Amino acid sequence: MSNKQHDLSTHHDQYGIATAAMVNETFAQSAERGVLLMRHSAREFRRDIHDLENPLTDHGRGLAKKLGENLLAGINCRAYASPPHRCIETGEFVLAGVNARRKDSDLDLLKVDKARPLEALGVFYALDQIRMWKGLRSAGGLANYIQTWFDGEVKPDVMMRAPQAVAMVLEVMLGKLDAPPIEADAKQLDLCVTHDMTVYTVRHGAGLESLSAAPVDFLDGLLLYRQEGVLMLKSHYGSLVKVTEQMLRG
């Protein structure tokens, strides 16, 4: 959702690499199921259309597919996405990469190629988007605005309470984690493609990293899974926290 143009000259080919590595490491160690809350891939920044209508770039499509190709071949995947097309496309290109990887393996796993739109992965917490955008600009950027939101300085008719938003996203992720899998006794990853603001919000609200610690770049993600029965949330930067009842209550 950020309006700031990313510098694609330095690390643009690395988007999604750390996210795939986090997923692979976690599944290789112990996880059988996981839910990945992730930002969409690289997109355009046109100012003549509503920000949520900005599409992926061709490069962004390639990066999403590459992420899927880098996931372990033995993981079933399905995808959910915020309704804007760039999020749906991101999920479907990741699935395309997963399916392409399987053609080169001996595994006969079920194929999923469509991402289902899910309103709960959108900007549902913005109750007045026009005033939210004005506040974001006056705050000097997304991270600053989210901090004022968590500090209770944004009016409740503009944004719902920040802890409530965190709880709602976590509940959606938990619902996917506990939903029937595509295939019994197979490892599974559910993709939840959303926007940088949502990833920032959950990451900060769960205590993984501060808002200023690191940016939420394209294809960055947070992985929800169980470790010896305990619900855990991990950032691709390496931070790990236990998901508490307080987080889920908001």
C-alpha cells in the first residue's frame, strides 16, 4: 500500500528468497502445516488510478513464480488473497511456480492454480480510507502512521483499534491452519496474500520486529505454524514469537 517507489537497482532479484527459505527451513525441521501471510509482489506505482488498482509488473509476476519454484517440492499449496488483482495474481503466480517445480519431481501431489479472494486480507481495518490516506501522508509515511495508530492517536471512526485488527488477521490465519487439508497426511502451506500495511501491523502487534527495524518489501512474509503443539509466528527476518490468547482476543 505504500506510495513510495522502491529502489529496484540493488536487491530487486532477492524479493521472496528469504520468505521461501523461512518456509522451507520450518517445514524441514518440524512443521506439517503452515499459513504464510505475505505482501504481494512488485507492482506499478501509477498515480492516475486508485492505489489498490495498481497491477503487478512483469518482473513482479516472475518474482512470485520464482518464490513458488523455490518452495520444497513436497508441500501442497493453496492460496487466498486480498481482492485487488495484484494480490490475486501474486498468489496464482506462486502456485504456478509450485506446479512447475512438481513437473521436475517424482511427487504426485494435487494441483491448485487459483487464488480465492478473501475480504479479510484487504484493508478492512480502514473504516474511512480517504481520511486514512490523508493521515498517512501527514504522518510522513506508512510506518509512522501505523505507530500513531497503535498509540491510539487515530480516531476510531477512521481505523478500528489496532489490536483488534491484529486479532482478526490472526484468527483468519488460524482458521486456515486448522481447516481440512487438500490431501490427508501431506504437508501443506496456505498462502494469504495481502498488503504491506497488514504485514507491518501483524508483525508489530505480535512483537516480532519494531516498525523501524526493517521494511516490509515485496513478497516478505510471516509464517504461522505449530511447534510441538504451540502456536508460533515467525518473520523471515528470523524473529519468532508465541501467539498468545491476548493477541487472539485483541
